Amino acid sequence: MTDAAPPISRYPVPALEAMPEDIRARILKVQEKSGFIPNVFLMLAYRPDEFRAFMAYHDALMDKEGGLSKAEREMIVVAVSAANQCQYCVVAHGAILRIRARNPLIADQVTANYRKADITPRQRAMLDFALKVTRQAEAVDEADSAALRGHGFGEDEIWDIAAIAAFFGMSNRLANFTSLRPNDEFYGMGRS
């Protein structure tokens, strides 16, 4: 007798065959590339219109060329997700950060305490700002942008830092609300 696998989410996960074609195609493409289906795709497929909107904004923020590096974008996600105690996003995006930064330690360091992590002063300023947007958005002002400009960030990069922090604040809340479980595959990714 084996134990049943824990549920992916508190909400039902639709069968792949029952999903709208565009969503099924995106999920299968991700599965082909990574070798598994990240549970966030399955959880969001419960609400197809929101799946599409979520993925469109995610892609606009995380896949754009220029500005912040892909590793810096993931670093923001990990720091914000750690502050919001989002297990799914810390584990999943921690794996992506390890791969994009080509550093098996960085995600664990940023998760535990980015202020002590082996990051540059520029990256620390970026994460300080992202955490202010996460925890005290009402207190963000021009001085915050001026400090970031002093580290070489342009206006579009400052927008991206804030937008990534805000988007993943929403994502973290949905993942926590639905009890979204990280895929086991994420834990070992990028560690060797």
C-alpha cells in the first residue's frame, strides 16, 4: 500500500484533455521543455481566462529582453516570495534563479536573508526597493527611484522592479490561498 500523492491545490485540477486548446498547448510545451508540468499551470487552468491573463502579464515582465537580467528578475521573485512566505514560488523560482544565475547557493541565500547573500550592492538596492514595494508600497517615493538611479538603474528598470514585486505579491497570495504545492522536481534543479 502506498500513500496517495498530496493534492496540487485546494481547488480541482482539470484533466489535460478537458482544458481549452490554447492552455493545453502551452502546458504541453512547458512539459516538453522542462520534463514536467509545474503545478502553477495546473492550478491556474481551473480558471482559463485568469490563466491567460496571468501568463500574459508574467511573460511581459519575465521574458522581455534588455534591462534587468533574467537572473535579477528571478532574484526579485525569490526575495518577494520569501517575504510573503510563499512556499511554491520560493521553491519554483529558487530553482529557476539557481539556473539563471549559474549559482547553486544564491537562491537559498536570497530566500533566507538577501541582505547577507553574496550579491552586488546594485542587486541589494534592487531587492531593498522590491521589498519596500511589497511591504510598504504606500511609502515609496521619488527618493527610492533616485537611490536606484544612483546604482545605474533606468526608469524602465525601476518600473520593472516594482511591477515584478507587485505581480508576484498577487501570485504569492493566490498560491498561498490555494495551498499550491511545489513540484518535487524543483528541489534539485540547478544545485550541481
